[in-house]
Amino acid sequence: MLRVAIVRRIVRYAVPLVVGGVCLAACSSSSSPSPSTTGGSGSLPSYTIAYEGPLSGGDAQLGLNMKFAVELAINQANSGTSQFGKLPFKLNFLGEDDQGSPSVSPSVATSLVDNSSVIAVVGPAFSGATKAAEPTFSGANLATVTPSATNPALATQGWSNFFRVVADDNAQGPADAQYIANTLHIKSVYVVNDASAYAVGLTAAFASEARSLGMTVTSEQVPGTTQCSEGTGSVTEYPASATKVVSSGAGALYYGGYYCGFADFAKALRSAGFKGQLFSDDGSLDPHYVSGAGATVASGTLISCPCQTLASSGPASAFISQFKTLAGFAVGTYSAESYDATNTIIKALKSLAATDGASKITRAGVVQGLKSITFVGLTKTIKFKSNGDIAGTAEYVYKVGPSGTISEVGPA
Amino acid sequence: MSVHEGPSRLNRLRDSRDFRRLGACVFGMLVLALVTGPEGIQGNPTYGVIQSWLRPRVVGFLIAAVVLWALMTFWGRLSGRIRAEVVEVADVGRRLFESRLPRFGTYLLLIVLAVLLPQILSGTWQEITVDQIGTYVLLALGLNVVVGFAGLLDLGYIAFYLIGAYSTAYWSGALPVQPPFDLNPFFIIPFAVLAAMLTGVILGTPTLRLRGDYLAIVTLGFGEIIQIVATNLQGVTGGAEGVIGIRHFSVNLFGVRYAWPVGATANLPYYYLLLGFVVVALVIFHLLEHSRVGRAWTAIREDEVAAAACGINPLKYKIMAFAIGASTSGFAGVLFASKIGFIDPTEFSVQMSILVLILVVFGGQGSLAGALVGAAFIQWGQNFLRVLNVGWYNEQDLYVYLGGLLVVMMIFRPQGVLPSRRRSREIGLAEHGIGTADAMSAGETAP
Amino acid sequence: MCFTQNFWSLLIEGLANGFIYALIALGYTLVYGVLRLINFAHSEVFMSGAFGGLFVLQNLIGSRQPGGLTSVWLVAIGIAGAAAAGGAVAFLLERVAYRPLRRRNAPRLAFLISAIGASYFLYNLAGKEFGRQAINIPAPFTNGTVFTVFGAPVQTYYLVVAAVTIVLLVLLDRVVAKTRLGQGIRSVAQDAETASLMGVNIDRTISLTFVIGGLLGGAAGFLYALPVGAVFTIGFTPGLKAFTAAVLGGIGNVRGAMIGGLLLGVVENLSVACISTSWRDVVAFGILVIVLMFRPTGLFGERLGRSA
């Protein structure tokens, strides 16, 4: 009786379940989102340039600044009216959100690597995410050109597919120290980092250069707060740190971190009576810093960046206006660098199409092409060193005006 | 209506208990409508609420509420045949699994499936299977020993994961502090697992005397402390920048040489390593469950004072459970560190510990099958929804769903989806005032 | 000693933090007294207060900079809005997450797990609906240094925090010690069964206890968020710190919660002078662990039923 009951049920339930399960597995193996592969519109071969960065979460604005710039460059190239003229292939854009997080970036990297039409990646945007994802990209020899991941360690891991169009923290930190010492003539500085991977490296480089310039340097780690989704600290730590800064008598405060934490800290500093110079890195280069801290507090703050504002006339003006049309907001931090990174890739693709044929471009070919490329972009002339870093370094300093507008002061 | 008839059907329907159930169903469905509704807009707090509730879509949810209520209220009167069928299937299933042959046959079948299935998956899904599903299955199995078998609530479970990962980094020479000797990579696993286990014993010995609520908070505190220490001690752990360049796992022993690959092709080899350890863990935990140790855990769980009176040393067994859980977590950390090659301490927060807790509770505390299925299902589910990119699911809202799931589970099915029979009985008894169903209520240090 | 430098500044800031911790800790202590339950989701009650006060003030204050008597009214209204939000969320919490479990006489673990679930649900829902960036609360008063104590500035904000907290604490003390409701709470805390035999409506008392705790927690959330803005993640760390304070003072003990809060705020802040800020949280959690391990009954150790 039991056996009959079992057999009857197996037939009735188990079979459809197994069939369904196999279908599901088979379906899932082809359901990874992939845009049109080779053989797209018309007879032109098509390739995808992907962007990886934070498109959601607390730092989404930085990611969106870059994403639209990449998309714009691709749209312009496809239209045939860009500086590259008519291209023998079609380009697709794919934007992936890694939330700036090293937990998410490996799976994003895998899905990009899996997607056979992806020929190059602009990004990942954040250093931590890049550290976690790069082995996957490297294993597949998929070129990644990052417009913003500035951690120096990234260029020393032996990843031949890694490229970066901005100077790393080892350039930015010392340049800032020199600016404070030589241009601002400030003798003592209090250095704070928000315990993020980015800030720790940057402030270490800053501090050691500042010491070698003879400045008095006090360093402290003040963790980013849960308030800003930047770490585990709580905002009650800022008044205490501010007190220490004030009593140290430092003439300047150098903050390594992002705009949200810096805004809260700046408010606490001014409330505690700090009269010195506020100085931060490009993580704070965002209007949200001004809105968070208030124009009164933010006024006079100096911010450094390996990124450059574009002259509003000349070749950049077309970029600025078309970006505004596409994105719905004005160009922001790293938009121009992302645009240049994409165009560098497109130039490499174009020359590969000329030598190898438009339908025979490979990822390895792109990596090789990028190694030897020279491209004159909006921000700089792009040429890569053998480890992927940009040849030549440049830092720029920005200042927050009394009404809250941020404008470039000049090179560091 | 005659005065001799009982209350009319209408009046029976107005009975307050049914009404309350309807109210609960409507409330639940409205919450669901809000949760699956569009994201709010920064600066406009009522946008999300209006879009979720004041649009036609809410009608669907209200209808679903009524249907749910009807099902719950009239289940007793449902078609007898369907109910009889459901009961019979459950019964057949249970009788089937009681005899050895079908049981082992099923296990074998499952193992074969587990071995073959990933081969046909896409790269993305292979990666999800290892990093998301497999790792969390192992973590859930480990936490199940602590929460389910011994009844201790550990909210800092990920601390051991972190210790396993950092130990791997240490013995690979990736930390600023170098190891005293060069270790054959194969032995990194036992060394790291040992480190995690030791930490479990060190943390557990002073704290496991505490009552359940307090233990939970202390473990939470420890989890936070370990994460902060890892982030701050730059000279030892690399600090907030994390550790990069951890050696990938390899075997070089007795002539057997194999190096696990790097990058996208690493998924399958790591998967099989993970699968091997999951199977070993399942076997060990199953044997433990039915051994003296398991019975001691059950005794402590059900009534600690009585267990102590029978000569069981509760502290010793609690520490054992804690250490076993810690070593499982540590092992998962080792795999993670060697596969990704990079550790960022800021990513291992309390939230991850809570996620593992949710997986165990959902599946069924104290039940191996439950922990396995619960972890696999939720992890598969959330990744499935994420990859598929359905309109209503926003992956940032994951914890809204999981948090709500926890509350609902506790109200309607605290024993979990696939509970162990013993646990269901314990919870049922506890609800009637007999025994305690967990190591939380009794304790000599209760204030 | 390392903290003699900046001592007064750090002390005053620590006291201000401590007042807020005390308000939150009271919520934990009250609920623990009647239910023997750690209301893990109390941090979300705190968060609702921050948002409640935010929305109320956003609609009242435009871009003008209020001063004088208007400020007092605005603070009062802000607190009222925040407290109402906190109370409402606490009420809902009890009804939805805990009452069904109480009805079923569920094991203790179930309560704690439900609390954790409710906490995660609430704060992520707030993030979904209200956005994930902090929203600045329009200032109801102009912040400046009112006077100095041995060279340490005392800001308007600190005075507001102290004043509000003291008023609320006095009110609470009155309610618990003098009113019928307070008597009900104390009797349920002491012995629920006997209390119900004596005619105390257990359900209503528990509900009201939650609401009172919610009112205080909500007010605390508003005060905390005033300088930095309301955001969905605001609750976690202060909640944990306040729980530490409640345990430090003796959980279930109202006066203990107050003193524990102040003590924790001060010690935590002073420690920053000796060790780096990044270790501050380790100090707080370290206190938690040590107290729980060596003196789980806390400094005062008595219960709600026997205090006040």
C-alpha cells in the first residue's frame, strides 16, 4: 500500500517538479541581462562598453556623474559626428551598479565578464570595489579604465588590464601638503580620516609629505558615521574631535573622506570655535557638502581633486551642454574624466578595427591597444604608464565661495 | 427569524475574532503594498506612500487581503478531498523518510544534483552559487548549532568569519605582520579554523553564563568590537584600507598539487571545495545532534536548571556549541578570503550576522534540513530577484522584506519552515507553560 | 592625566550626549520592567522621533531665522511632534510585533527575534520612503555660545537638550510615582499575575508603557538629529549606547537609566582625550561587556517595581 501510494505521488508531483527545476536552471543560465551581441542593427558588428560604479546608496551622485558621461560619449560616437567620424562598428552602453561596495563588485564583475559583448569597462569607480573586482576582470583580460579609483595599491598588483586616467593618492596627498605649506603658509595641520580605504591611504601620503616639509602634523582616525552610511561611528564623536582639534592649535584641518561626514564635522568644528583652514579631498567636492554644512560654515573651504573643471568655452562647451541634456543635471566631479576614459577606449577600438577588422576586436586586443595609446582629452593628454597609471600627474584646488558655489582656484 | 434559531450566519461572521483576522489581513496587505511600492523621493516624504496606496494597484492588494482572510477563515470547510490529499502526502513523505533506503537514496540524489547542476549555470549564477548561496548555507549550518541546537542567540557571528579571513591573510603573508614561518597553503585552513575556534572559546567562557537577552547583546557588542579593532589596527590588520593580495587556495601535499584558479573561472573549483565541506559539516552535525552532546544541548535548551540538576555542565556544552559555530564561520571566512583575495573590514557588519540569523530562523532552528533549505532559498530568492531586475523589487529594500519576514515568522510559524519535530514540540510546550524552549529564560544570573 | 586638557569641554559635551542617552535608556528600561523584554526596535522609535520633528518643523519654519520666544514655541512643537511620532511607532510595534506573541505565550527567543526583525523592517522602510540621505532639520533656534565654564563653551543646543530632558524626566517621575497609570506600571513590573488579579488591565498598561517609552525616545531622536539631520540609519548606534546606559544603571530601574546615561556620555567623551576617537565605540561596548559580565544588575540593580 505504501509503495503504491508513493509511486502514485512521485508520478503526480515529483516529475513536474524536476522538469520545472531543470527548466528554471536552464532558463537562468541564459537570463543574465545581455544586450544585443555581435550582429546587431544592420550589418555593423556591435560592442558594449560598460560602466561600473555606485548608482544607488549614499554616494550615488558620484556614480551618476560618471555614468552619464560614459553614455554621452558612446551616443556621440554612434552618431558619426564625433571626433572619430563614422565608425565601422556600433557601440552599446551598459551601466552596472556596484554600490561602491567590495561585497557587490565581484558579482558585478562576473556578470560583465560573462557578457561576451562587453569589450571594455569604465570603472569601477571606487577603490575598495576595484580591489575586490579586479582579479575577476584580470582573469578575463577585460580592460578596466577607472576615472576615479585613486588607491595607489591598485597599480602594484600586476593587473595588466588595469588603467587609470587620474593621478593616484600618492600624488594627491603630497601635492596638497605642498599647497598648504607653500601657498597657504600654514605651519601646523590636523589630519583626520574617516576610516575608509580611500581616506586612509590619502591621508597617510599627505601626512608623511607634510612632516618632511617641516609641518607639525597630528593624525587621527574619526570613523565615518552610520548617519552618513559611511561607517560605524556616531555623530556624537564630532564635537569631541572638534574640541581636540581646536585645542591643538592647528592652523589647518585636512579631512580625508566624503562630503556627508565632512559636512557634519565641519559644523562641529566651527561650533567648537575652530578658526583655521578647512581642507578636504575630492570626496567632498560636491554641492551636498555645502548644503549639508550650510554656506556659512562651508565658505572658504578648500578642496583638492585630480579632476579639473572644464573651461566653459571651447571644445568642452559642447560636452557640458549635451551632458546637461542627457542627464538632467550639470556635469559633476569626474564627469569629464569618465568622458575622456570612454573616448580613449573608443579611439583604441577604432585603431583595432583598422588593423584587425571591425568584427575581430578582442578584449586582449583592447588591453594591448590601450597600453600604447595617446589621446588628447578634455582634461589632459592620456597616455598610460606600464603599470596602468596615467603618465604625468595633475592636482587642482577648488574653493567654496561665500555664497556656496565651488570654483576652481588653480593647479596645486 | 425565529427566536429559537441560533445567531444567523451574518452575526456569526461579525464575530470579533474573524473581524480581527480580517483587519490583520488588510493591514498586512497594505504594508505589503507599501513595501513593494515605488521608492520614495528624497525631500518628498509622502511620495512613496501616495504612489503605493492612493493608486489603483492598492485594489489588488485589498482583494488579496480578502482572499487570504477567506482562506484562513474557511480552511476548515475547504473541499475535503484536497485537505485529505495534503495530509496524506505529508504523511507518506514522513513515512518514506523513516526507512533508511529511501532516505539515503534521496541524499545521494541531492548530492549528485548539487555536483552536476552548477556546470550548466551561467557564470553569474555560478558566482552567486558560491559567494551568496554556498557561503551562507555553511554559515547558516554553523549558526544553527549555536542558535538551534544549544538555544543561544549569537548576534556577532560574523566576527569569527572575519577572524578566519584575517588568519588566512596572515598565514599568506599579506598582513603587515608577517607569520613566523612559511606555511604549506593547505594547512592554512586548519590554522585559521583553529584561530576562530579559540576566539569562540575565549569569548564564550566568560559570557555564556549570561541569560539569553544579555548574551545576545554581548555577542553584538563583541561583533562590533572586533570589526572596529580590525579597522583601527593599521599596523596589524592593514586597517581600513583592508588587505589585498591574499594567496589563493592551493594544495601541495604528498605529491598532490592543485592551485585554485583566480577570477571568473574560480567559481566552480571553490564551489566543489565548499560543497565538500558542507557535506562534511552536515554529517558531523547530524552525528552530533544524535549523540550525547546533542542530547545535552537539548536538555539545556528545554530546561537548563533541570539539566544542571541531572549532572550536565551547561557551560561546557554551551562553549562547545559556540566553538563549533565559530569554527564553521571561520572556515567560511577562509574560503572567502582566498577566493576574493581582498578583505575590507567595513563590510562585515552586524547586518551580515543578522542576515545569517534570519536564514536560520526562517529555515528552522535546530533543524539541519531547515537551515540548509532556508539559507539556500532566501539567498537564491534575493539574487534571483536582483538579477531578473523585476520592477517592483529594489535590492536596497532587501531588509524591509527580511525584517518583515522575521516578524511574520515569529507570529505564525516560529519553528521555521522545515522544523525539527523536537523543536516544534518544545515551542508548543513552552506556549503552554511547560519548559522554556530555549536557553533564554532560565539562568542563575538573572537579575 | 590625559584628559585634564580639554576636560571641561569634553565634560559638557559628554553631559549633553548623556542626557540624550538617558532619554532613550528610559524607553528600554520601562519596557524591560513590564515585559522583561529588550525592545531591540526602540532605536527605530528614536528614528521616528527625528523624522516626526523634522516634518513638523519643515512645515512651520520657512527660511526665516527664528529667535526669542518663537524659538521656545518651535522647540516645544518640534518635541511634541517628535514625541507623538515616537509614541505612535512604539504603540504599533507593541500591537503588531509583540502582542500576538504574548497572546500565544511564545518563548523568550521569539520576542527578541521579532524585535530584531521589526527593527530592520522599520528603519529600512524609512530609508525607502524618506530617502537615504540625511535631511537637515530647520533650526528652531540660533545656535551660539551662551556662556563659558572654565573656558569651555556652552552652546544653546546643550542648554536646550538639558532643559527638555529635565522637564521630561520630571514628568515621567511624576507619572510613575504619583498617577494610577504609574502605579499600574509598577505593579505589572513587580508581578503581572497579581496585578491582573487586582484589576489592572495588563494589555492597556503594557501598551501605555510602550507609548511612554516611545514619547521619550522620540523626543530624544529629535534632539539628537537637530545638529546633523534626520536619516534612516540614525537609530542604530545611539540605541546600542543607550542600552549600555540602561544596563549600566540597572535595567528596569528608572533612576539608574538616567544616571547610567549621563555616566556613559561623560566617560565615553572623556576617553577621547586619552585614546583616539576611533576607539570611542570600543570603550562604550567594552563598558557594556564588562558590566554584563561582572555586574549584570548594574549600578543600582533595583527594579522598576521597587524604585521611584
